[in-house]
Amino acid sequence: MRRVLWSPPGLALYEREVLDWLDTLGESAARRVRSDIERATEVLAQRPIGRPGRIAGTYEKSVVGQPYIIAYALLPRDDGGADDILILRVVHTSRDWPPGRWPQ
């Protein structure tokens, strides 16, 4: 199975923009959304089935049942194993996301 890694900027933005906001929704809602995002990353570890991303060299996977998109890249492994998944961003679908660059 592929490893799922977080880019340092991607993890920091996820914690600040997603998890901090989810905490304002209450424990039950936050737990449900976090669980759905984690489940989507687990699916990527089994099969990276996202669509080509808006930024060259990236892919996007929608989080089922939630208004989030996981942007990721594939990282070849030195040992010849299956490519690792590098999570670059978790983006809310309401964000203005122009082609070729990250949402601001």
C-alpha cells in the first residue's frame, strides 16, 4: 500500500483553515468531517483515483459527502514500490480556485 504523507505547508494550512474552523461547528460535526477527510486519504493510499489537478503535476480527490477537495501529488519511491501520496492542500469547494495556482 502507498504511504500518505503531508507536505509541511499543506498540513499547516489544513490545521489552520480546516480543523480550526471545524472546531467552531461542535465536536460531532467536526469529528464527522475529519473522519470523511481521513477516509478519503485512506482510499488514495489504496488507489490514487483522483482527477488531474488545476496545478500541473497534481491530482484532486473530492471528499465524498463533504465540500472539500484533497489536492495531492504522486512521489516515486526509491525502492521501486508504489508511488507515495503527498497531500498538498485540503481546499473547501467554496474557495475561488483559479487554474494554475492555489486559492488565496
